[in-house]
Amino acid sequence: MKKCFKIFTAAGIAGSMFLCCSSVENPEDTPKVSTLKEAPYVSGCAVVPSLLRTNLDYSATVVREMRSLTAENAMKMDAISAGKGQYNWTDADYIVDFARKNGMRVHGHTFVWHQALPSWVKEFKGNRDEWIALLKEYVTDVATHFRGNIASWDVVNEAFNDDGTYRSTPWYDNIGPEYIELAFKFAREADPDVLLFYNDYGMEYSKAKSDAICAMAEDFKTRNIPIDGIGLQMHVNVNSQIEGFFSSINAAAETGLLVHVSELDVALNPSKDENMTLTETMLQKQKIVYKSMVEAFMSVPAAQRYGITLWGLDDSHSWLTPNPDWPLPFDADFNRKPAYFGMIEQ
Ligand code: G3I
């Protein structure tokens, strides 16, 4: 791994820069831009408040490279609400404040999901109307709290199975499929300006799922259910079929909505081999996957390109790394990997 040295300029962390021995692998690959922040798309990453607060390398890299932040966990229901009508905004507000101080956009993740549910919701017993009332109160309170400080929300996350059927979740089981449109309506009523996204994974490998999501989006548009965009998570791996990136992203773009690659990472150890070790060959294959994802995203009409958000920043802070893996464009020392250059080479 080429060693890079950080030079903190007089401008402080925001102005920090890298002096790398030879940070670009091949001179002919010299990127036309020098940071993700300068890329021809809005670069973002999922962030963790404790790391923003305490890890200077982490926060400096976020400020230097990113134009958008997503809360990896701090805006989920289990992080915000310990009880009905009870909220703790501290960590979520830290991210919003950090973004505002550094001129960044914030993407909210997520009002409605089947994971990250607090105990009080898991244990809630009520009829359909009472579940709808719970949903309305939560979405309204959270959207209202962040109104004016958050550009967009994943209103509903992962509502479909890979075969295109609705996923059985407490929301679906107690309200029916209408919970999705109700969540979008409640969010719009609380915040007339925020952009509202549906977010999911697997559109790149399941046409049935992609078709179901796009059909829902078209139906919402027909019935004037407020929806502004589709988030394709893109938790992919080094063996993923690159054609699926193009087909799924273009299918989402065909709806006319905004397209957000919302949770991008490229696993190098999808089989979770505990003995896996990292090689330069793997890093170069990973670069191709990242580069292809950017190419697929850039094939969308410019007005529909919402952004490319990484699901984390560096390899030592990824949801994937309980197993050996190196899924992100920065290594554990925040050095730029070949994957990084795959994202900024045109
Ligand atoms: O904060 C608690 C900590 O107090 C406690 O000691 C610890 C051990 O129990 O758990 C901590 O919470 C964990 C949280 O991450 C913060 O680290 C949760 O258990 C853990 O389940 C949670 O995992 C997150 C997961 O979503 C579920 O919310 C991952 O970090 C996060 O990367 C992952 O992200 C999801 C997206 O939201 C949706 N798309 C898929 C993606 C990957 O699963």
C-alpha cells in the first residue's frame, strides 16, 4: 500500500491535503479531479457521530472528500425513539450540525424499516388504525424536527422481497401495503420541501424486485402520492454482474425520478472466508467495480443524478468487517485505495 502523508494546511482539517509517494497508479490514469468532492456527482458517505467527534483522520477525510452525509444509524427509529412520543436527537443533530458547518447536504435514513425497531414498537399491540396513528406520529415528529436541515429522506427502506412481493414486516403485517404510501404522505405533510426517496437493495441482481419498485414509483406518480426518488443501495461485491448496475439504475431513471446510489460498498470477501487475505489483484478488481458503478450512474440524465453515497468511509469502519473485508475506497489508515481512483477517473 503506498504510504501517504497528511499535511494539515493553515486552513486546518478542511484544508488538509495528501502528499503521496505516487498516489496515482499509472500516470496515464491521472484523474481529472483530485478529490471525490470535485467529482461530477454529489459524493457522500454514511457517517458515525462518535467518529466525527473523536477521530480527526476520519473527520478530516469526510470534510475533504464528501458533499453529502447520511447517518449510518443515528437517524433510525431505535436510535431516536425510546418510547412513544419520546425522542433523543443528540447524535442525529450532531451530524446535521457537522454538515451545516462544512457546507454539506444531509440525507436522512430512515423513517420506516423492519430493522432498527425500538422495543416499544416491537412490543406494540394495536389495530390497524392504531398502527397508522403510530406511523403518522413518528414520521411527523421526526420530519418536523429536521425540517429545513435535511435535504432528503429514505422514507421507506426495504419493503420488497427479492421476488418482488411485499416483505412481511410489522408495518406490512399490521397496516397492509398502504403503509408505504401513508409514510410518504405523512412525510410530505410535515415537510413540503424535503425530497422523498424509496430505498432498497438488490435491484442490480433481481429484475423482479426492480420491476416491483419501479411499478410502485409509477403508481405513486399516477396517484399523486409524493415521491421524488429511488435509492439503490448497491451493496455489491467483486463478483457482481456489472450489467446489473446499468440495467437497474436505468430502470430507476426511466421512472423520471431522482436516482441515488445510496449505500455503495464493494465487498472483496462475499463468501466471508475467515482466512481471506488482501491482494493487489483484489484491489484492482475492486477498482473496476467502483469505476463501473460510477459509469452506470453517470449514464443517467444529469438532472436525475442525486448522488453516490458510500456506506462508510474506510475499511476499518464498515458493517461488513466483522469478517475479513476491505469494501470501501479508503483503507484503515484513510489512504486512498485503487477503488478511490476508480471513482474519480473519468
Ligand atoms: O449502539 C449499540 C451499542 O450501544 C451496543 O453496545 C452494540 C452492541 O449491541 O450495538 C450498537 O448498535 C448497533 C448499531 O449498528 C451501531 O453500531 C446495532 O446492534 C447494529 O444492529 C447496527 O447495525 C447497523 C445495521 O444497519 C442495522 O441498523 C449497521 O451498522 C449499518 O451499517 C446497517 O446499515 C444498513 C442500512 O441501514 C440499510 N441497508 C443495509 C445496511 C447494511 O445492513
